[in-house]
Amino acid sequence: MRRIRTVMLAAFLLLVFATESRAQAADLHFSAVAQPAQTSPAEQPLLSYPARLQVEEVALAKALVELQERSGVHLAFSRTMLPAELRVSCNCLSATVEQALHRLLAPTGFRITDLGPQILIEPGALVNDRPSNPTQLDPLRLQYAPSNLLPVTTRRTDRNAVGTITGTAVDATTQRPLNGVQVFVSELSIGTLTASNGRYTLLNVPPGPVTVQAQMIGYMGVQQQVTVQDGQSVTLDLQLEPQALSLDEVVVTGTGGSARVREMGTAISRLDSREIENIPVARPQDILAGRVAGVAVNQGGGQPSNEGGIRLRGNNSVSQGNQPLIYVDGIRIYSEHTPTGSGTSSGSLGLNSISPNDIERIEIVKGAAASTLYGTEAAGGVIQIFTKQGFSGSPQWQAEVGLGISRVDHYGPNWNKEDNPTGLYMNECRGSNVLDYLGEQIDDVTCPESGSWIQTGEIQNYSLSVRGGAGDVTYYLAANLNSEGSTAPQGWGRRGGFRGNVSFQPRDNLQLTWNNAYTRGINRFLPEGGGIQSFIGQATRGPGITYRIDGEPAAGLLLKNQLYDWKDHYVTGFTVDYDQMENLSHRFTTGFDYNLLTGQDLYEFGNGRYPLGQIDARDWRNTVLSLDYSGSFSIGSIDRITSSLTWGGQYFHNSNRQVNSSSVDFAGPGDPTLSSGARREVTETRARVVNAGLFIQETLGFADRLFLVGGLRFDGNSAFGKDFGIQMYPKLSGSYVISDHEFWPTNLIQSMRLRAAMGESGKAPGAFDAVRVWDPIAADDGQPGFTPSRLGNSNLGPERTREYEMGFEASALDDRLSLEFTWYRQHVMDALVPVQPPPSQGFLSTQLENIGELVNRGIELSAEAALIRTSSIDWTTRLNISTTNTEAIDLGGQRIPLGSQNEVLEGHPVPVFVGSKVMNPDEFADPILAEDQVLGQVYPDRTIGLGTSVTFLRNLTLDAQGEFVYGGHNMYPQGEINARRLAFPPCFEIQRKFEAREAGDPSALDGVSAIWRARCGNAFNGEYARYDMWTGSSDFFRLRTVSLNYQLPAGVIPGTTSANLSLAGRNLYTSTDWFGVDPEENNSNASSLERRGWSSWPTPHSFLVTLRVGF
């Protein structure tokens, strides 16, 4: 680590020295009047050039220099004659130079003169009093920027003589009210956001003429003049034209600082609050399901404690996990799943502790080409969540109340309910349908009075937030409380928390932001899996239930067990943004992520598995300390060439501690503690990983349409072998906005951008993978000792993923259609493969070695089309298609078993199911088995997301999102176990035929295929008693969400400014041939590569009614 720190310090000092030298040169160059450019008479007038300018509360001189750099137009002016105290803003990304200059110079009285090769700025009246089209700047695009930095210009006003401006912002085509539009007066520190009904109010507006501007992502900005009378209220309604594709939106993730979309050579996916607010989701991960190409969200299971997993562009590691890095407001949080108890295998994700109502936007970079600057741990991609911030203006309150229910209609295989009328004894555990395979009625004596183990889960959601600001301080404060009852006979989840985001601007060039969030969750869950302690595993056995009362089945005895998790998640971060000079800026962020999980599994005295009782407890804590610095320096335009240098460094300290305690055999019934058992055991693990790195990136722009980006990342990690050293990751990308040329047929295709990129990232080994490990043991007579465990490897380094990516974005049909296409190929080198050392060395555990090679390739296509846009109907459709195929090219001759017959094999997808295969599955004959066969790839390789949104009469919106998932397989061991016990109803008829054949009828099985003879005949032929037979395709279609939102008329609820009523459903319909419980079930830890479906609880249907009001 000493070597890492020395290299980082030397590189940092070199960067600072170089930056200061360039900054001094740039300041000297710009301190004089700009030099004339050499222009051709055939060129277009300079004033009509695109401005491409976005500045917020900066000195006028700095804004003019920035305009010169962005537009390529040379400006002649004297700094000494400009008002030194004047601060200006200009959200003029797609305005002309003339429009931008009029905006900037409006308070000064300066005039502009087009001299041909340059624009002269001098004292005197403006040539024109305002731009040629005062109603609409075409198109002033809103960048992604903190909402508390509204583009307004400070001017002293007499607060004793003020008026008010009110109005409604609507879609110019459909006349639908727009929520979240930024409305502001450019000359004043006055701004606000529209409510859900499109209404806004600007207070404390001084009398006289003012220019009101409105901006929103996805729309062209507008500005209109209005005259305010002393103490009067003026009504000003605003209409915004929609825009399908914007290349001037600013993104942060993967850029080292910030960059416009047009400058990036990689794909980046974005979702903003407008898209999120009406999606009926309980967790942030559900927002992504089916809506973003290349993002796979697995639900995992249907208990409130199940949170599934997220993968971006499939799998690219066989041993180090495939979860993406997660950032919240620039702070890295724990990205893996928390540990779980014995009753469930799916832990929680840190990002799901964020309330969806608090999210402003989500940015996703999906591969190494885009995540290079994040270094060694970013090969799986990056998801960054930005939460809502305050704004300068009067407070806006929002309250939300949601009530709903969840249900499971039918448990188990749905393809033939006639063969499974009781839902594997879950829907019905008593009655005439509850039969064994011989047709004799059985009853579970612990079955509830309702006759069903399935119950209705109650859902309650409450939230309250306020955002606003005054002077130099803005804020966003929110609190939420959620409760979800399980559809299983036991279990529930409750979660509550608060968020406080505060921003303070003590100086014009300095901004301080403090973000805080705390969440507390409690879950009680039902034991899953196939073990004897699993209620699900026992109850689905019907006549084969192990637990009995007077000889009768009694699965309900397991409901006395108490399994709980208590989770605390706290995230805090402090960010300093400092503009040191006109073209030199710095950002420093420090953050702390704290995760605590306390769990207890209590098996009471007298239970079946532990007759004298047992209690297991776990105490897990993980902290992530992050320090992140980035700086940027821009060089002025020279012959329309711009340059931007970005540099920075990160330091991450991850600390993990877990204590597991067990106490067995109580003296008697009661309320036991860990000290109650006659036998006790405690284990503790601690790990610390430090990762530190530096990056540098250069962006060259040519005429603001061609961009070349090159960068390097240097990383050190405490998990590397001591002889490995520093790792370097390069990146190179290009972006070409070809539609900015005059020859481009904009009447056919309005926008077109081509892009290509290459980049590298990595995956570090585990904390102890490089070192030699010895395990403590108790030797003879209880003497302490140790035994060899892992050999160690001093040259162990990270996996390296090199990705090539290319694609395009386009808009056509008068901006009604937007398209985005990406092709990618990932090459994983030095993949970490577990190798078993020779027994003669004495070390029994496998040792990771950098000997593997993987290839992952695929495509992503996203399309959005506005089919109808009228004042009465606004109909939009969405389509996302993605493919991914990860193949193990070289594993050094190793076969990597993952468990549950998941393996990684050379020449096959990663991973595959391996086992005995029925070679004649569809024949009406006895099975022909072949050993050691690939049964199918585990994870899907094709996904299609299809969605639509229709708004009727401007205030009633129907939205639906579905997803087709193909190519994956799963295993259902519980089917094999229950069929062997003659307790799997879909097999009863076939098993009776087996008995008939054994009784002498050779034709009894004539209509039964070989695969089903193998599955249901395991009780009659031991050769079939294998989980392998119960591996099959898990393809499915699922209707993820449906919502109907109604914007209530103003005044319906007294005291509110807006009100929205929604009726929503989740997971309402599923179509699949999967013969297990749920096609997405996964009873393995979602962070691992292994997958299986073993007695899990299915994802329920849920219905929710929500009222959201603003005031």
C-alpha cells in the first residue's frame, strides 16, 4: 500500500503542476481581446451558429469565453468594461449565438456587431431588443444538472414592491399538463417547478417587464415576456414542444466529471423522475425490469425479503460475481447482497433501501468500455442513482398514501391445473380435492380454517416530502414508511426511512452539498428450500409430510419457527464543487456507506429437526469509505477545435465483519437466548479491502460534432498479490453527430449520432485469495493447532475485461421516433479460475489463478415511437431488445462446479446445467439416458421488453410494461423429491400407469413421453431418481406493471395544488412452460453464479391504489 500511495501522490502532483501551467497560459490568452478567426465568405453568418452553451451563475466574462469555446465564434470585447459584479446564466444548448448573446447582455446595455470574422461587443444599446423569436428558443434543452441550480441570474430588487406570475405548463401538441418543468426568470433569483397538474407560481417578482423561461428534459425550452404590476398577479401559460432525442443532455456516470451525450462514444441509459413516478414499483431494481435494454432483473422470489439480482450485459466472471457497482449521489455503496439466514437464500441489495419517490434520475453504463474510469471493480458496469435536490423558491410539499393487496392465484405448475388442482397442497390443504396418488383423501391437521396455506398480503405505503430553498440554501427532505404482508402463511416486511439533501452556495464559485439517508427494515420470512426445516418443502409433500400429529400430516408445526432479519442502512456524503477560475473546476466527494444486518432463526423446543431447540444468530456489518476527487480544465476554441482535460482519483476502504452464533439443546421450553443451549458455537470473519486509483482523460471536439476521447486509469488493490503491482486500464472512444452537417436530410432523419469505443476494466480477487491461509483447529486433547487451507499466489491480479462497442442514435418522423442500437464484444483476459493444487502440497482448498479467458457478445436495441399525438390522445410505445452470449474459451483445462449441477465448461455458455440427459425426450418410449451431458445454459440470452403509454383527454394515463425472456434453464429439485415420495400431483396419473405396467399391462405407458417417464417414474426405477430429469427451459412472458393514473381537477381536494389518483398492478400475468413454481425462482444467493429453483415462494400479483397530492 505504501507503493500505491507513493505512485498516486507523484501522479497527482504532476497533474496539478501541468494543470496550473496550462491554466496560467489560458488566462493570459483570454485576458486580451479575442483574435479574429479566418472565415470564408461562403460560411453562414456567425450569429446563426449554434451556441451550445450551458452556464449557471458565472461571471459575464467567463460566460462569453465559454460561448466562444462552445460555438467556435470569436468574440472581441474588453474585460475591464464588463460589469465585474454581474452573474449570468444561459441554458442555451441549442440556441444560436445571437440568442445567447442577447440573453447574456440583456442587463448590461452592451450591443453586438457582426464584423464578419468576429463579433464585436461594446457599450451601447443592443442591435435588437430581443431574439428574433421571443416565444421559443429552438431548442433550449435542459441538461441533467442539480435542480437546485436553476438557471437564473442574480439582480438586486426591491422586495417591498413585488408581484406574482402563475400559470400552467403543457405539452404543445397534446395540451397535457407537465410535471417537473423548471420555470424561472433569468434576470432574478426566482424559480420553481411545476406540480403534477402543470401549475406553477413565481413569487416576489419585481414590477416591470421580465422574461419567463421554461425547460424540461425531452422538450424544447421556451421563453416569454410578461409585464408585472406592483402587487398584482399575472397569468402566463407555457407550451413546450416535445423532442424525441437530445444529444445535449449532460450525464455524469462514466465521464470522470460531466459530459454531453454527443461527446460520449459509449451507450448510456437514463431514466428520469417523469418516467419513474408512475411506475408501480416497491423497489428501485423493479424500475429497470424490461425498460432498459441490456439490464436483466431477476425477481428471485415472492417473499418480502427476496430481492433477486441485477446483471448488465450478462456474465463476465466465473468466480468474482457479476453485480454492477452501485453509486448514490456520487457515493459508492455496498453492491452485493447481504447475507441470509437458513430460511432464505436471497439477501437484500443496498440500492433497494432508496425510496423510489426520492429518485430524480438513474444513469446506467453497461460495460468496460464505459466504466473504465471506475477501475478494477467495474467490469460488471455501473448504476448511479441521483436523488432529488432542492431549488430556489417557495416550498413544494408532496404527500402520498398507497393501499393494496397481493395474492398468489395458483401455486406450482400452471400448464395443467387439472393435474394440480390443489396447487401442490398450498391452495388447498383440506377438502375433497386433497388426495394422494391412489385417490385417497388426506388432510393436514394444522391446515388453517380457510382450507388454504395461501393468504392475502396487505400493502401500505406512506411518504411525505418537501423541497425548496431561500437565498443560498436549498433543500429536499423526505420520509417514507412501507409495510408488505406476505402471501405465504407467515411473513411480512416493514421498512421506513428519511432523506435530507441540503445545498449551500456561500460564494458564486463554491457550492457545498450534504446528502443523508437512513433506512430501517424488519423482515419475518418463511423458511424456503427442500430441507426438513422448510415449511414450503414440507407442505408441498402432502401425504409425504415428515411432521405428524397422531400420524396425520402437520406441516403447520413449522410455522412456530421464528426467522427474522433487522437491517439498517445509512449513507452520507459531502460534496464540494469549486470553480477555481474560468476554465478550471474541481469536485471533491467524501462518502460513508454503513450496512448492518442482525438476524435470528429460532427453532423452538420440541420442533421436528431440533427436538430440544436451536437458535442461530448472525451479526453482519459492512462499511464503505470513499474519497473521490475530479478536476477539469478546458482550453479555448482554436479553429473550432476544443479541448477538455479531466483528471482525478478515488480511494475506497471496504470493511466487513460477520459473527455467526449457534446454540443447541435447550433445557426446556421458553424464550431462549444464545446462552440457553447446552452446546454453543461462535465463528467470526473479518475482511478489509482497499482500492485506490488515478485517472486522466482528454476530450477533443471538432466543430462540436466530432469528438475523440482517450483516457487511462491506474489502480492498486490490497487484494492483489504482493508481487503484482499497479494495473492500468485504457479507454478510447469517438462520437460523430453527422446530422449537424448541412448536407444531412433533416426532413427525413432529424438527428443521427455514430459512436464507437474501446475500454478496459477489471474484477479484483477476494480479500484473502492471494495470501497463504491456515485454518485453526482443535488438536489432540483440545490443544490449539492449525491446518493448511489455501496455498496463496503472490502474483495474483485482477481479471481484465476489454470491451469493443459501436452503435448509433437517431430520431426521425418529425421527432416521433427515436432509435438506439449497440453492438458489443467483451473479452475477459486473466480470468480468475479456481484450481485444485496437487495433494502433495498439503493444501486442500482451491487456489485462484489468472488462467481463464471468456468472450461475451451481444446487441441492444431501444425504440420509442409516438403513434398518436393529439389533444385528446397521446399514445407512445416502447421496445427494448437485447441479446448476450458469454462463452468460456479457456479455463486452463478446469471444470468449475458451482453447485446444483451448475458448471462452467470450456466451449459452453457461462454457466450450464450438467448431468444425465434423456436423449429421446419426446418419444413414447422408455428413456435413453446419457451421462455427463450439457442440459442447457442457466441464464437467459434474449430479452424483449415491450411497453406502451396512452393518455386520454390530457389527464388519464394508462401505462403497461411486459417482458419476454428466452434461452434460460432452471432446475426444480423439489419436483424430483416429491415425485419420488409419490406426493407430486402432476405425476399421479403417470405413476398409476407405472403401477399398471408393473401389474402386467405393457401398454399402460404408451401415451407417456420418455421425459415424463423419467420424471415421474423415479419411485419405480431408481435410475431416474436424479435432479437432472427436472431441468428444463424457463422461458416466460410476464406483464411486469400496469397502471392507470388520473389527474384530478384543480380544487377537488381543498388546500392542495395538485392531486393524482392511480390504480396499479404488478406481475399480473405470466405465461410459461416451466414446470416449477416460478420461472424466475432462484433459491441460491443472487450474487453467486449458481441458480436453482427449490421450494421457493412465487412472485405474487399485487394491486395498489395510491393518492398523491401536492400543496
